[in-house]
Amino acid sequence: MKILVPVKRVIDYNVKPRIKSDQSGVDLANVKMSMNPFDEIAVEEAVRLKEAGTAEEVVVVSIGEQKAQETLRTGLAMGADRGILVVTEDMPEPLGIAKILAKITEEESPDLVILGKQAIDDDSNQVGQMLAALLGWSQGTFASKLEQDGDKLKVTREIDGGLETLALSTPAIVTTDLRLNEPRYASLPNIMKAKKKPIDEKTAADFGVDISPRLETLKVTEPPKREAGEIVPDVDTLVAKLKEMGVAA
Amino acid sequence: MSTLVIADHDNSELGSATLVAVTAAQKLGGDVTVLVAGEGSQAVADAAAKVEGVAKVLHADDAAYGHGVAENLAPLIEGLAGDYENIVAPATSMGKNVMPRVAAKLDIQQISDIIAINDDGSFDRPTYAGNAIATVKTSDAKKVITVRGTAFDKANAEGGSASVEAVSGPGDSGKTEFVSAEIAESERPELTSASVIVSGGRALQSGENFEKYIEPLADKLGAAIGASRAAVDAGYVPNDYQVGQTGKIVAPEVYIAIGISGAIQHLAGMKDSKTIIAINKDEDAPIFQVADYGLVADLYEAVPELTSKL
Ligand SMILES: Cc1cc2nc3c(=O)[nH]c(=O)nc-3n(C[C@H](O)[C@H](O)[C@H](O)COP(=O)(O)OP(=O)(O)OC[C@H]3O[C@@H](n4cnc5c(N)ncnc54)[C@H](O)[C@@H]3O)c2cc1C
Ligand SMILES: Nc1ncnc2c1ncn2[C@@H]1O[C@H](COP(=O)(O)O)[C@@H](O)[C@H]1O
């Protein structure tokens, strides 16, 4: 089995985003950037399948600015075999990303593409499902468990009411949820080794797909601020407050 | 202008998130049609027909649609899409799973998780865990939209008298087979529509402590139970209890956070609650920055006392 893992370079999840004063977006200058956490989970799953002998090759791909190379190196240090960097001037929207990934998928013919369920910057939760649609493949989104079952992939999904299990025909798309695994930290020797692994560099234009944006962002603003309230001295005061609000008799 | 709303349901009841999507659809203007795709789902179609503001219900009843498998549902929706300018679904796990598949096939950039529809035709949607609200306008001729469940009022479930029309689609794609589901049955109110929520975090330390400390308080208040990611990851409670950026978005009248630090990912899911109460032994916990009432205390003492005094 060959596995493709798309990974996005995003603001580190520990950083509180700052809005630019001209409301044009979030200020990413001098901000710590990392691999999207769900994509780390995707890389981890792919590497585990390789370590189990189920997969032979794991290819990581990132679309974005030149610096997305660092994100690919993180994936390579975790155990992926090679990387593909698609350099673009502006970050395409999920549909554009899915179109580029569809082209790469056609070229690489993986049996499985594992993506994150959601990028923690745009919070779109779209690319995996869109890629599945463009390729006409099965999809197992929000996966908390992934097993091979004969020629099928059994995926347990986190859904609103609990869990659901699907059997996907392959090739297939899987998107990761938080409980799928706990990603490893790359060891220093593996970080060194990753520097020698190949990264194939392309530009978005190489794929000949229309990735022009459909959405115009009119402004980006801060949500209404919640003021901190009061610290109550004891449980009795809390009980009184709950009674005032009418939620307790 | 006309809008197709994709209903979220379990083949017997119309989910309340669908009522929220109907309200958003009405705000878009024009007629609202609801698609109920399911198996043995007549009761849902009948319920959808009674929703105020719904002009028509399309009912696709087929084993292929019984479990909401996206590979089967998306072609059905694509086939119907021609007649509508907007295709709208609640941002539930169903909507999130199916709608991007529809959008990509129609070559449309979906607008996820909207919280407002503005007069100039633009939409507000939260990004960066709700820390940045983006106002976006689309140049696509048709719109594919998912709607955040806490952002609009629920449409009235009674008062409508829409016609119900049977429709059919391509049926089973043969790609994906539903195997099983583990859906917890609970007497408690549903997390996303509860008016009071009691949530526990890592500080609870075990599932037994959730039963011992959180449940009795929730019982007293008729509340739903939620949790932080840390509590879910540690297996204290099931995954569908997770509140946050990547879990459920809630906005109850009262949200009580117990032993939860208040990471931005957690706040993203609950900071639109009307009143927030936090119990935490660390006075510097970030949860106190959004709490209306904070109690700095050890939960193992404060929660039993609170429960007994209610
Ligand atoms: C991609 C990504 C997505 C995420 N999505 C979510 C999400 O959707 N929802 C979510 O919740 N998190 C999410 N997180 C995780 C988030 O960053 C935090 O790690 C998590 O919310 C912490 O949970 P907690 O507050 O229960 O635990 P902690 O941060 O460990 O806090 C425990 C708190 O309990 C207090 N405490 C300890 N003992 C007691 C006691 N005896 N009495 C009273 N108080 C006590 C401590 O003072 C502390 O404040 C996500 C993280 C990532 C990377
Ligand atoms: N620029 C990108 N490069 C590579 N993969 C991406 C990119 N954007 C999104 N993805 C993948 O798509 C997933 C979902 O992203 P989104 O639909 O934007 O929330 C991410 O977790 C990644 O796996």
C-alpha cells in the first residue's frame, strides 16, 4: 500500500492569534508555525501502517509558501519517505487545494490518502471530502480507528451521537480525528536523517487547475470580548446565583 | 431565489440543528425546501412538513440513505441542486461530512459554519478557533453553506403545512458499506440543545469521578454533560461529549466548567454561552477570564457541597 498525506503549515495551536489592525487578516509575522495537529495524526497513522508492514511508502505533500518545506521535514522526521512541495503565492481555498491534491493523487496513485479533518486556521473541514468527490473515492471522515479488513478499510468515525463504523472500498480517503493516535516526537537522529530525504518542488501552475479564489474576505475581526465576571467567595453564593438565574429551585 | 435545506435526522426524529438551518435558509430569502433522505423516515418527512416557513419537503426513502453515507447522499443532492440557488445544511457531523462532497462536484467553494448572514450578501464565519471572525462574500453562482447550530434561532417546529414529494436518486454507490454504530442512549438533554451544561475536565481523573461528582450535579440541574478534550482523550467519557473548536459548539443558558483550564480550543466551543460558571482550584486558570461567576476551590469539596445545597 502507498499512502499520501497532505500536511498544512499553520499557526501553532498554542499561539493566540492577533488580528491585523487593518482587519485584513491574522498577523502571522514572527509567529510560531507548526504542522496542523490533525495532520500530525495523519502522518503518525501512515507511518504506523508502514511500520506494521501494511504500507510500503508514505509521501507527504504540502501546498503553500516556500517555508512549508519545514512542515514537510517534520513529516519526514516522523517517518515519511519523501515529500512534495507545491509552492503558491497565496494560500488556495479548500476547493483549490483539493484540485491540486487530486492531480497529485492521479500522478502518484496511492491506495490511501490520509488528511486531517480540519485545518486549525481556516477551520473549514472540507479538503478531504472534496478530494474524495473529485476522485470519486470512498471517504471515512473523522476517523478514530483504521484497520485493514481484506480488501476493505474499516474506519470508525466520531459522529455527533457516538461512533460509527464503515467499510470503505479502496482506494479511499480518510480524515483524522483526535483519538486516532498520539503522534510521536521526532528523535534527533530522525530529524538529521530527514534532511537527506528527497523533496520534489513544484508550483501550482504545474498542475493546470483553476485555483482562483471564489471567496472575497471583506474583513477579519475579533469576536465580541467576554468580560471576566466576579469571583464568588463560596458555594452558597454560587447557589444563590443559580437560583437568581432560575436554573435551580 | 430558493434554498434546499438538507435535514439531519435519525430516521425517526428531525434533529433540532435542522430547525436552525431552516432559519438561516429563510434569512437568505425565497422559498425553503427541505430534503429528508433516509430509510423508513416518513415520520421525519411529516415533521419537516410542519416546520414553519418550509414550503416543500422532498422525501427520498431508500436503504442507501439510511445511515447518511456521503458517497450515496451527495449524488442525490447534486441531482436536485439544479433547482436551487442555495444548498444549506446544519454543521453537524452529517453536514460536515456530506456538504463538501456536494460542493466539490458542483465546483463550488463551500462556506463552512456560518454564524451570520449580512445584508450585503456576505457571511460571517469563525476561524482560528473562533479568535478571528471572517466576513466573506462568494462569487460562486450557487452557494453551499453549513450553519453553526448556536448562531440562529430554531424555526418553529409547528405551524407549517408543506407538501411532501417523493424523490429518488442514484441509490447505493457501492463504494462504502455501513457496518455498525454505537449511539449512546441517554435520558439527559442533548448537548447542543441543552439549556444547562455541566462539563468536566482532566481534573476529574476518572470515569468513576464523572459519575460521582458531575452526574449528580447535572441531575439536579436537568443538565447535559460535556467535557474537555483532555477528559475525552483519557477515556473518562465518550468522544461525543467533547466541547470545543473540534468538538461540539454549545451556547446554553448556563455552562458550568469544572476542573477545566480554559484552553482556546475549549473556549471556542462554549464562550457564547449566556452565563459561564467555573470551578477551578487555580485562580489563574484562563477559564476565569471568560467566567461570569468563578469559584476558586477544590472541586472534590465544592461540587458535592453545591449538589447538596441545590
Ligand atoms: C488540534 C487541537 C484541537 C483541540 N480541540 C479541543 C476541543 O475541541 N475541546 C477541548 O476541550 N480541547 C481541545 N484541545 C485541547 C486543549 O488544547 C486543552 O489541552 C484541553 O482543553 C485541556 O483540557 P482540561 O482543561 O480538562 O485540562 P487541563 O488543561 O489539564 O486543566 C485542568 C484544570 O483542572 C484544574 N484542577 C485540577 N485539579 C483540580 C481540583 N481538584 N479542583 C478544581 N480544579 C482542579 C487545574 O487547575 C486546571 O486548570 C485541542 C487541542 C488541539 C491541539
Ligand atoms: N495547503 C495545504 N497543503 C496540504 N494539505 C492541506 C492544505 N490545506 C489543507 N490541507 C489538508 O486538508 C485538511 C483539511 O483542511 P481544511 O479543509 O482546510 O480544514 C488538512 O488537515 C490537511 O490534511
